[in-house]
Amino acid sequence: MSKGEKRRPETLLAHLGRDPSAHFGTVNTPVYHASTLIRESVDAHEEAGRNRWVKGKSSYGRSGTPTTFAFEETVAALEGAYGAIALSSGLQAIAVSLMAFAKAGSHVLVPDSIYYPGRKICEDLLRENGVETTFYDPRIGGGIAALIRNNTVMVYLESPGSLTFEVQDVPAIAEAARAAGVVTAIDNTWATPLFFRPLDHGIDIALHAATKYMVGHSDAMLGVIATREEHYERLRRTSQQLGCAAAPDDLYLGLRGLRTLAVRLDRHQENALRLAAWLRQRPEVDRILYPALPESPDHAIWKRDYRGASGLFGVVMKPCARSSVVAMIDGMEYFGIGASWGGYESLMLLTDPRPIRTATVWTDPGPVVRIHAGLEHSDDLIADLEAGLDRLNAAEDTLAARAG
């Protein structure tokens, strides 16, 4: 590394996507609110239209402003991608990635552990437009080759899987897809590019619900797609033709969140590891769904490919009444009940993988609780968990007394 060269993620996060000399010396790229972009001539206006799919070019406010391009440049550099495309949500990033390649008569492969709204895109929107989806076991690895057909246009991945946290063998799947000439895309929201860079492992497209760790403060909706050069124009064209655009204020909040992403992720990981280690010793807990733990069935793959683990994990409880788990969750002081993890606050959610699986079977009889370890002190979070488990046990005792 030459003197002054900025390569490490922590340094990149502090310096990418900003140019004080272009904005009156301001440290942060300002928020540009724009719809109409005025040109100096008819020729300039028409040239802008011709270049509307080109990275860093804009013909209209919806196709980007300096705020947009600052965020996109930062994410692309972090992912090691040619370019990035900012969108209004993570779900929009999933939809654009799939719809850019899927067409009537084509086929896509999607893990059985996919984020449920993404699954509904496949089961409803794609199916209604003549696209067939095969849901596959997320632990299939190189065996994915047997599922690839002549009309398969994409192998989609999500690692770790939503709710159940299976880590996919990304290099093996990417190799099989590339050998068949099939595009790969992965939801990389859980790890972020700081803990995993999918393109380094053969993937073509990495997408994020930037709403989560990138924004980091539970106050903006944002999605982003990072891609290799050969797919950039197709993805950007699809997003623009669908009218997709990220709001300028949300992009600004995304940029602000990225500046502290590295230090936040370290704390999320530290807290998650401590909470998971404490919980796995509790008699009420059957097992922890967190690949950073040595007993995880996916630990070896996680350790091989990932640089860290984020703050989101699952807890499989031993069999108990749903009402008892609800009593535990409803009374939590520091764990909010909410779906969109990745912010500074801790969250807890009761989940059920069983009804949304088709290629695999979820057999654990106990309820599953998803936990996001926020930035609070871990001692306070553990005390809150202990009080919650006391409530669960009290509720179970009451039910047993009534039955007896």
C-alpha cells in the first residue's frame, strides 16, 4: 500500500462519497432535492437522455443527483463492484434484481430461507408473469448444478438465511452457476460488505436493505444493488423503467450511517456473541441459530468466508406455550418488538419458519425468537433477558397448575 492510499474499510467509510471542494468546503455531500434538471441547449438535453443508463449520469431527478451518486460510489467501493444503484427499499432491490433477468418462460432458483416478502415476489409477481421459481435447500452447495435448467436465468442467494440463519456455500454455488452461464445475486444485508464481499467469492450482484445496518438509526428506507460491470446497465435500466428512486434525504441519512458502520458493527457483534453465549446456557433454550458459534452446523463455512458476524440471530426455545413466550417478549424493557433490525436499538420478534418452507422442513417443536443485539450495554440486555425468561417460567408454572 503506497503512502496515503486509503484501502481499509474504516478509512474508506470516512472518506468515500464526499468531495468538499465541490460543495463549498462542506464535509458531507449536501442533500440535492431535484426533479427537473435544466440543460444549456437542446443538444445537451438530448445527450443526457442518451446517457441515462450510464453510471454517474442523470437526465432527470429520479435518475440521480450528487447525493445519489455519492452513496452509490461508497457502496460500490465497499463491495468491490463496478457500480451501485440506490433504491427506495431492500425489497425494491430484490424485485429489481430478479425482474432485470426474469421474463416469461424463464426459471429462477431461490433459497427456501429467503426473506418472506422476497418469496412473495417469486410466488405472486413473477409467477403471474410466466416465471417459474424453484425453492432450494440453502445448504445445497455445489449441488445447485443439478437444479439449473436451460431456461434458468438466475440463482439467487441469501446468506445467512432469513429467520433460520443457514450460511450458504457461496463459492460453490457461484462456481456452478457461472459454469452454466447463469447470473447470481445475493442478499448481503446481514453481513454488510465489511464482514463479507460476495463479488470476491464469484457472485455477480450483491444487494442490501440499506435501511438496516447502513442507515443504522431506524429512520430511513433505502435499498442498494452493487454489481459487476456487465450487469450494471441492465439493472439500472430496469430500475429506471420501473420508476424506482431513492429519496434524497434518505440517501443523506444512508451516507451518514455508513460513516459509523464499522464501529457499530463491532459493537453489534460483541453484544450478539455475549447474549448468544449466555442464552445457550439457559435451560429454556434448545439451540442458538448464529453461525459465529462453534456448534453451529454452518460455522466452518462462516469462518472460511466471513470476517465477522452481525447482531442478528435466532433462539430456538424448548417446547412451551406460545402465551408463555409472548409474556416474555411483551414485558421486555430494552428489546423492542419490531421487524426492521439493524438500528442501534435491540429488538425481539416471535417467528415461525414452518409455514413458509416448501423445499425443506423445519422440525424444531419449540418456538423461535429472533433477536437483534443493539448498542446498549450487554449487562443490561442480559438482565432484561433474565427477567423475560423468569416471566416465561412463571407463565408455564401457571399453565401447569391449571392443568393439574
